[in-house]
Amino acid sequence: MKLIIREYLSSLKERGELDAVLPDLLSQLGLNVYSRPARGTRQDGVDVGAVGSLDGGPEKVYLFSIKPGDLSRRAWDGDAEQSLRPSLTEILDSYIPNRLPAEHRNKDIVVCITIGGDVQEQVRAQVTGYIGQHSTGEISFEEWNGDKLAAYIQSSFLREDLLPKHSRSLLRKSLAMLDEPDVSYRHFAALIGALAEVESLNDEKRVTVVRQMSICLWILFAWARDSGNMESAYLASEFTLLHGWSIARLYLDKENKTARAIHEAFISIFRAYREICAEFQGKNVIPHSDKLHALSSAVHSACSLDVNLKLFDLIGRLGMDGIWAYWSITRCQDEQAEWRDELWREVQTYAEAIKGVILNNPTLRLPTKDDQTIDVLMAVWLLAIAGNNGAFIKSWLAEILERARFSLRTNGKYPCILSSYTDLLEHPKSSDDKYRKDATAASILYPYIALWAALLGDEEIYNKVASIKREILSHCTFQFWYPDDQSEKHFYTNDDSHGAAFAEVTLECSMDEFLTQVFGECEESPQFNDLSAVKASWWPLIVAACRNYRLPLPLHFFLGLRIEATKSNVDPARSESVPPQ
């Protein structure tokens, strides 16, 4: 296990990775972390600051200067960006005299040279000489290399009494099977599921569990990136984020030490999740989104079903990641204009990638499964948020509708509610009326297309959905989904069924009446606003849960779009931005 952790540490980058793991490790070791890495602030050489006692020794101040990988001559004092020696000198000349908290000035100081790998031999003499020259009675130096960090991680997070042998075995299996993403993900999900069963645990053990989730996810990320296959890490990161929230939500209304520790550990999971998403999209999807059939070919399957399932999943992921970027904008402070602009460019990048994937991969003109509506919704929602995409949304939805109508008329591969892969391969295996009624007994696809047609003011598309319902799918139950009293308990772990369906959707009315009908149900379902992720302004977690557990998006999310359209009397997908409800 130590070798696994050692390999993971050596592959971490400094910014956003190694410096994200270290604070949790120090807290678990019993230190009080008073300074964490921050974007855009002067650090004077200190990436992480902590105070406390290690291994029963006296209380000291620990100042960590972090560098990724091995410490080479160039990384020590060369032309590399932010070399280590100048950072150490900044600590001695600037941080300690001017920025060390007053309450810690009477304590001994340990400057920790923190690296994910080793100090290379050609620079060992210079490092030793520097330490000898600058050590005093009050200031000493320690080398925290990959071996030391790995030993601390193993003893703090993964020892037998904290992470049982079976759980460590699941982690090893997940890493060993990275080239088989589904198998790797199953092992990792079993590990996280076992850790998340904390109803009987005390506060201290819950803190440890969330930190364990974080460190295991970072380990998986590092190994997946090195192997060049991010699929397992992507699936695992979303699953871990949701299970981490299932614990963090219990402490939202508390402000004690435990609540702060759990929040910080959850943020570490979130940072790993966002890094994994960016790595996956940036290397595997976005560069190929504007190339004809590129992503379809990359599925490496001669079966059209495989291509269809994967491509709809991809646009759902693009929509999800773009929604997170937009959520980040809403949390920016007024003085973070530059960061806000960067995030808005990220939103636009994801929106353009969605349009490119749809235009260059014809399989996205017709879903195979009715629940692929969830992926369509995420993509459409992001396009609406990005602005000036109303015409594209209408064109895409109209194309889906026409192909679905044609397939239903000709007994082609029309959207169905089947879930078994074998059943989907054989679909439609019969042209008789009973089979069709069973395969299309219910639908969220058509009512959601009608919803967006009404929101966009497109009466033609809306009427086409109504005619399909009237002429072909009169037996089909058009429905929407709303959270209920049990949703808060089960939404984030999917350990039991929850929610309620509104199955009395009628299209034999005007678009305004239709919107009043379906959004009126939102007022009858106030449980949405009682969800912890909504109350804490982490509402994209609900979207992630819907994507991961295949639940339709609650209509409450789209209330803002209706209000925007009503106020401005314009197409909401043509406005510059649409605030979340």
C-alpha cells in the first residue's frame, strides 16, 4: 500500500493537487492548519502553515513550501517557475518576520521542504548546505519527501483500524483494473459505499471517513492520469462527491471544529472532482468535438447502440461540467472579475463543445433510451445559460422529435423505456401493438421537449409533441418528476427510492396553460427547497445526483427560465445569462 501511495504522490502537481492533500493530512495528524493555499494572494514562500505537536514532541510552527515530483537542480535554484530556494529565502526574510501570527512568535519554527518525490543526488549537497547555513536555535528544517508523506498517509488514513483490510483490497483492485473502467469503478464505488455507512459513527470518525474518501479519490486520479484512462476516475469522482455530501450535509448548521474539518475535507473531494472532470474533458472530448464522427469512432465499437449510449452520456457530462462552471461564477466576489471572466469563457467552451458534438455525430439526433432525456436536458440547459443558442436548441429538439415520429411510424429504433443491454440490442424485437405499448408505457422525453418548446415560445414543436401523443402514443404516460419528503435522505446515496411523478400531464391546451400546469406542481412540492444542497447553495449536486442515478431533473430548476422569459418577453436562451433558481 505504501508503494501505491508513493507512486501517487510523485505524480501530483503542486497547485491544486499536492497542496490540496497536505492540509487534510496535517489535520488528521493533529496539527491546526491556520494557512491554506489561496488563488491570487501573496504567500511569501509558505504554501501551508500549521501549528501543533507531532509524535509527542513540543508544540511548533510548521511552514510548508511545496514542490511537485523530484527536486532537481532546476527546481531547486534554476530558471523553473517558483524554484524552491527563493521560496525558502522568502520564508526566512519575509514571512517569519512579518506574517507569522503573533500568537505563534514564541514557538520554535520548522520549515518543511515538501516534495512528492525525492531530492535528486546532484542537488543534495546544495540543499544540505542551505539547511546548515540557515538553521538556528529557533528555526530548523525538515525534508518531507514522498516516503515520509506516504508513511503519514498510510498511518493516518489507511491503517487497519481506520480502513479495514477488505476496503484496502478494494482500493488496490480499483487501481489494478483502470484499463477496465467499469470494473475499476465498481470496486471503488464499493469502497466509498462502505466508508459512507456512518450513521452509528461519532463526529471524529466521520471526519476521518470524509478525509479517507478524499485521499482515496486523489490516489485514483493520479493513477488514472498516469495510465491515460480517466473513465473510472470520472465516474468515481461524481459518486464520491455525492457520498461525501451525504455526510457533510449533517453539519451545515454547525460551526464547531468538526463541522469545519468535514467542510474542508469535502472541499478537497470537490477539488479532485473538478480536476478530474477538466482532465477528462480537456484531453478526451473538447479537442475532438468539432471533428466529424471523431468521438463516434473513438467508442471503438461496430455496434450503433454502443455509440449512441456513449455519445449521449458525453453530452450529459459536458452539460454537467458547464453547469458547475456557471455555479462557480455565481459564487465569485465583486473583486474577482478576472476569475469570473475566465469561468464564463469555460461555460462558453463547454456550450460550443456540446454544439460541435451534436453537429458532428448524427447518433445524437435520436435517443435510444427514454432516460437519455436527462443528458439532453443538461445539454439544453447549459446552452440556454450560455446564451444566443435558442435557434440551435429548437433545431436539435425538432430533429429528435421528427426522427422519433418516423421511427414510431416505421417500427424503427424508437426511444423506449427498456434498460437491459440485451433488450436494447434486440429493440424493437416485435412490431405487434402489445410490445410497442410495453416499450413506450411512459416517457419523460416528449413532455420535456414540450416544456422547452413552451419556454422557447416554439408553438410548432409544442404542437408536434401534442400530435404524437394524440395519434401514436395515446397509451403512454407523459410525466415529470418532483422530490418528496424522502428525497433529502436518499438523493445523494440512492440507497432507496424517493420522489413523486406527476403523471397527469396534458398537452391539449395552450403553451401558457401547459407551463402553468407543470410549474404549478412545483408550488405543491416545496421539498425541493428543503434539500440541503439547495439550502446551502450547492444546487449542482442535485443535478449531479440526477445524472449519476438517472433521475429526471426537477422542474424547479427551470422556473428561473420561465421568469426570465416572462419578464423580458424574449427567448430565454437568447439572453446573455440565465440565473439559477
